[in-house]
Amino acid sequence: MPAISRDTISALQKYDTPTVCNVIELFNVRPRSSGYMNKAITACFPELPPMVGFASTATFRALSPPRDGHGYSSIDRQLEGLADIAGPPVIVFQDLDEPSAAATFGEVMCTTYQAFGCSGLITSGTGRDLDQVQALKFPAFTAGTCCSHGSCHVLSINVPVVVGGITVYPSDLLHGDCNGVTTIPIDIASEIPGVCSEFMEAEKTVLDYVQSSDPTPSGFTQARQGMSESIQKIAERIRRS
């Protein structure tokens, strides 16, 4: 697996998730309707800048107590494993309760994860202590909120999980903002930021035209054609390379 530099991570943080998705499509490395989480997963704090990091996965339950009586013992092992991740970790939980019985995270867990270098958290379940977590400026993505943690416990760590309609594998590269969360194929990750800049410049052809004085339908058609031609040239170039 290619190494992803800190510079690449920083560069990816400059672009919104929809633009990243648009650019991934140009590489034609996966179907256009795969690789991103569905509408079940939303940003708790949409005002925060994009989150970028590598998945540290786990499964979670809260409906009934763990049989061994140690609800948080697996988190110790989870934290120990963060050092083996190639870059900033993103904690990704699959809540196995259906429906979700209690919050996957709260202030203490998010403060802990942030202290250990995590760049965010995603759960297919719910969260709580949102005012306190927001104050941390710690990105969190959930399927809702819940006031209690119930009998929460972590079952498995570093296993494939299903969140937002996709399977997330340990160390998958993730990008998320107010629009949602996508995976980024590792093989093309270093190329994404540069192409994002080109893609936005191509879109500017249409944006500038429709924001000009007295735009016309025919002028819009011409501007849109120019944008499409520019994007097609980008796609052809990166696919050749």
C-alpha cells in the first residue's frame, strides 16, 4: 500500500468532500455509486473543516451488559493500536444494536481519542454530549443522538465494519465534512488534491458565467460545454498516466 505523506493529508483537508468525490470519479477506479456513506451518516458539527484520516474500526453494543463485565476494556487495546496506523486515525464504529440502543460516544471518549491524535469519529449509531464535543472541535458523524450510554461496550477492533451502507476496512483513508463521508482509494490519494484544484477551475467557467451580467441560456450552454471539455481533458490525462 502506498504511503500517504502528511503533506497529502494537509492538502486533502483544503477541499470539500463533494469535490473529492467528483475527482475520484475521473480516475474511473470504482463505480460512481460506491465508496461513500449514505444519508444515514451526517455531520454533528457541519461548521468544522474537512476531516481526513485512516480508519480505526470497531464494533459496539449497548442494549445489554457485556458478559465479562468489562465494558471499556477493549478501548485500551484500541488506543494501543492507534500507533500502528499510517496517519491520523479516524475512529469508525459499527453499532450492532438495531435500532441503536444508546450513544456510542460522549465527551470523555472524544476527549480521549483527540488526545491520542485522532482526527474524528464516525458511528452508525448515536452520540451524546454534543455541546461538549463541539467545544473540542472534534469532528463526529452519526446516525442520530441519544442521551444515555446504556450498557455500552466494544466487542471487536480492527475488523471490517458496515457504516452508512459501505464496508470500511481498517486503515481505509476517509474524508468527511458537512456533506458526508467518502473513502479515498489509497493508490490515487496523492493525486487527488492537485486534480481538485483543476476541477474547481473548470467549474469556475460556468460559475463565472452565470454570475455575470445578463447570462443567457445559449451562453450557459456554451459555458457548460467548455467546463465539460476541460474536465474530460483532465480525466483523459490522469487515466493515461
